[in-house]
Amino acid sequence: MFNMDCHASSERGKTHAFPDGFWLRHSSKLLAVVMLLLLLSGCTSGRNLQGFDPGDLFSVKTVTLPALATALPSRTLTPTATRRSTSTPLPDATETRTPVPIFSPTPVVVDILTMLNAQNDKLELVEDVTIPDGSILRPGEMFVKSWRLKNVGDTIWNNGYQLLVAYTTPFASPQRSHAIFIRTTNLIDFSISTWGPRQYNVGKDQEVDLVIPLQAPKEPGDYVAEFFLVNQNNELIYPKFWIQFKVVLSKEAVAATAFAEQQLTATVDTSEVPALQDTPQPKEFDWSGEWLIRDPFSDMGMIPQHAWLMQDGEEVLGFFYDTDDEPVLIEGRTENYGQRLKGKFAQPWQNKAIAFEWRLLHTGDQFYSVTATGATEFGSVCGGRNGKKFPDTCSLPKGD
């Protein structure tokens, strides 16, 4: 190898001439030499370059970078905004409940003159079990009419037979209903469990009791109503049978009416009239009248049925026909000035009744059911009268 000194040469300052094109032809070589000299030179006077290995110029050293204390932030993708359509947006797919309509059932009027007479069906009237001819009833009184009939025809009476009030009817109950046959009994009243067991088939020469709940008219007078038994072919079975009774006011009602008339016609002496008290009197409620109620035996929603109630003191009796046109009796007693009615209802030939508690709204023409704890009982019996709709607590279908 060779030794080299960094001191300036004594020949510095002298100029040498090079031929034309020399630098251009040898520029790359000269550049390499200059780079080599810079690497070899520490620019330190007297640096000893002995032991220098030119291979060191081409060795690759591995360098470990220090770890960063904080991780590099991850890149968050920003979604590209999509231009909305200018068309009308679709509504949200929200489930909506279609309200169940509440309607008033229209009574069906039957024209007897358009019906045929049965040829093979015949009956015989054995006796009037209840309400014999000439019975005295109070205005609005609830009662049960029972006829004992005998099948003297050639067919079997079944659950498809109906009872029809002929021509005109003094009762508010339906003109046409299921014919309810029960086993013969004289122990029958307007009360649950007093009727005998149902008799669904009545054979030839067999006796049976035909029963129906009714309400006496509110106006005093003499009344006669005729009935027909109708078979499955919508034919009239002869002979017809009837009920004949009289509606009269009780002695107490007559006295109260006379006193009221006397008070209206009497001259009032204002000098002896005591000063009016400011204490308001509690309102007295009355359940009497014709109602439109929800059928408690139907799972089809709010099926309205006509019901008839009569209040006598604290006692309330009534009935309605379910969706199968079969009678259901209502028995109860009032509390809290008549606003609350507690009782039971059932088909009268059943031994098990359903307990209930109904409460009138302050208007007095709507009621709703409550549970044993006093909470509103949704989906149960409720009703309205005098054109009032069902209360809001009856707005849900049964079971919701």
C-alpha cells in the first residue's frame, strides 16, 4: 500500500496544462478518486491509516431503531357522502295496529208471514211452568218464562232450533234467539244455577222445558206476546204458544208518584224554606237500561252485544245474548253510591259463574272492568249506553 500525507504539496500553486476534452473523458474516474480520498481522509493531521481495509467501504451494518413510546395512529376511513335522491322518501317500516271497529248490531226483524209451516214437526203445550196467564209484573222486572212442551212430531229437536217472537213484541230482547231446552223442573228462577241441565236433543213423545229470560215493559198495562218454535229449515212449528201478563206500579211507586205530582202543583212558601247547604250531595248512579257491551266469551276482538240491566235498590239483575245467541244471566250488588257493581255472570244452566267488578265512569253511561287489585282490566267486559261508545280501557282486543 502507500502512505499519504494531508499537508499541502510543495508543488501547490503550479499550473499544469491538460489537453482539450480531458475532463470530459475522465470525469467519472476523477469523481471516484475524489470520493475515495474523502473517505480515507479524516482531515486530522498525522492520522495513521495503517490497517485500513478497503472492503470496509462495502460492508453493511444493521442499525436497530428505538421503539416509539406511542403507537402510530391508525387511519380512519371517511365514507364518501352519497347524494340523496330528490324523490319522495319511503315511510319507515313501523308496524301499525288497525283499530277494531265498534259497531252497534242491528236487530233483525223477522216477517212471520213469509215463513212456511213445518209438515213433520209438531208440538203440544203441556203447561206454563212460570208466569201463568194473568201474572202481575213490576215495570222493568227481570223474569224467566218457561213452557213445558212435548214433541209430537216425527223429527228430533236439536240445538239448531230457534225461538221466535211472533208479529210484535213488548220486550226489548231479540225477536229471534236460540231455543234453550232443559230437563223438566219446577225449581227455576232468574238466577244462575237454578235452570236444569241442557237438553240438546228432544225425541218423539219426549217432554222438555223451553225457557227464555225476559224483562217486563216499563209502562204499566196489559200485554200478550206470541211465540213460535222454528226448525232448522226455518219453518214454523205449530201450534204457537204465548205469554199474557199485566204490568202495574207497586204501592210504593204509586205513593211516590202521587207525592211528586202533589209537590209539582203545590204553591211553595219561600218564607219557610231553609237556607240551602253548600255541601254537595254525592251522585247516585243507576245501572238500569239497555247497554251495548263487549262479549266476554269471544276471542275475536270487540264483539258488541245488547244487554239489559235493572237496578232495584242495591240489587242489579240483567242478561245478554252471546255471539251464539244463547242467554247469559247477570247478578250483582252496587257499592259506592252505585258507581261500583260487583257480581257474577254465567249461562244459567251452568254451575260455575265468572266473578266481575264493573265501575261506571262519572258520566254514568260507560263502564269498565277492574281486577281484584283495582287496576283496569284490559280486554274484558265494558260497555256504554244512551249512544255512548266503549271507554278507552276497552280499546284493546281481548288478551292484549
